[in-house]
Amino acid sequence: MRNILFFLSKNNGNRFIAFIFDRALALISKKDNEINLGDLHEKRICLTQDHILFCRKKNLFNNTFNADSMTDILWSHQILSSDNKRTIGHVLCLESTALHHILNTLMKDPIIQNLTNGDLSQIPIYRWRQFRDVMLRQDDGRNGIPTLLLAMDRQKPNYLQDGHYKANPFRQNIYYKHLEYLIQSKRVIASGPLHLPTSFKNDSSSVPVGDLTLFNSISREDAIQFAEQDPYALVGLYETMKVHRYNKLDVTGKFLTNDPFVEIKDIPTLDIKDAMDYWGYPINDKQTPWINW
């Protein structure tokens, strides 16, 4: 049997989720209601390439190139308006050993720089405890179009006298029914609770305050029905529930790995390897075998 090697990033440790909603951030910065949504959309589209290149450079590092990168950007999805005609923001999944590395990365993102000049005070950031159950793993688009559900708990955490937060009790009581519902749906791409973004992963005050679920749906009505039938929703756990279509951006560059079985599949990646060479990345080195050999 051929040995299979798995390479873990030096930034492996904690996953975080950041939500960037363009209009809300623009209103805060301008302090008025005169926001042209079309202009916001056009500015974001113009910055998409810069955003992708920024993410890829964060992910591409070894001992000689970009060695000080302390954050991996696992994915970035453009959040769409309800009519699917505009991009209204994006959601990022980042991984690092420490929260301050995540914040340092986010404030340098080209889109966040354009909206807030690097100010993260109004950008929701959470720890994400993604479910690892293999039964949840489905391919994007298998049962429809990728959709995002952001559900935030109705009861905010109560601060106790001993200095710790307390999570909503519904979560523990209905947890297994919630997980069973997700598995039996056979449509979930990824899911897990959103926790308060404490500096340390095991901090007792990092309680769950919501859920993020990526799933497939055939229509907006189908997505809403799926969200409303979740056992968590049925018992009244959530204060708000929002569903959005999203566009998946390739920010990792992992598609660069050659496919030895389908030669023609690798032709489009040659331009990206040329770009990596232009950035100064050693495209033929052996420090990053998961990309180069």
C-alpha cells in the first residue's frame, strides 16, 4: 500500500469566522443613510482580485518565502443579496494559533481597508467549532446551490458572579437532535457553532452564541424551510436567522496540485504558477510538497 503523507500548516490550531457586510460598515464610516448600493457593489468587484491575491499570499509560505505569515485563510465566500444580483459582503474562515494574528491579518485585507481603513471594531468575529462528523461532508452543489445560514441565539450570554459566561441551555438539551437533523438532510457542506472570540481556545467564557451552516438548497424558499425546521429553531433558540446565496472564491491556490490522471485539467493552472513565480514564490522548491510535487 502506498504511503500517504499529510502536511499540517504551522498555523493550524483555531478557526475563526469574520463577517463583512458592506452597507453596515459604510453607514458607520459615513454616519448617514446616503449609501449607493450599486457603488458599493462595483467597488467590491474591483477589489476582488486584490482580495484573492492577498489571501493566497497569506497561505503561501515556507522557510524562505513569506515566512512570517501566521494566518491561513481557508476560504472566502462573497455573500449575495436576496435577488442574487449584488455582492453585499463576504465571510472569511481563518486559522491561526492566536487571535491577535487573525486580527492583524483582517485589518490588512484590501476590502476591509477600503471600507474601514483597517478598523475591525464593527466587524463580527467568532471562534468556529466546526463539526468534524464525516457524515456531514457533502460536495458543493450536490443538491442545489451553496447557501449560507447565519443564526444568532435569542438569549445573550448571562454574566455570572464567578466571572464566567453561561450559554443558552437549549443548546445542550437539543444538541444531538440538531446534529442528527444536519446529517439526515444530506445537504450540509460545513457547520458548527460560533463562539465568543476569546484569546484562548479553552477559555470558559468562549460560549456559543450562534451557528454558521453552509448547505445546498434548490431555491430560497427551500433554504428558509431547511433553516426553520432545524430543532434549534423549533425550540426558539435563535433571535435572528439569515440565509444568503454565496459565491465561492478560490483563495487557497490549492488547485495548483497536478492531477496525474487528467492532464488537460492542469492547463489553466499554468498562469497561476507564473503569477506565483512573479510574486517570488519558489515554485519548484521542496519545502511545500503539497503544492509543488
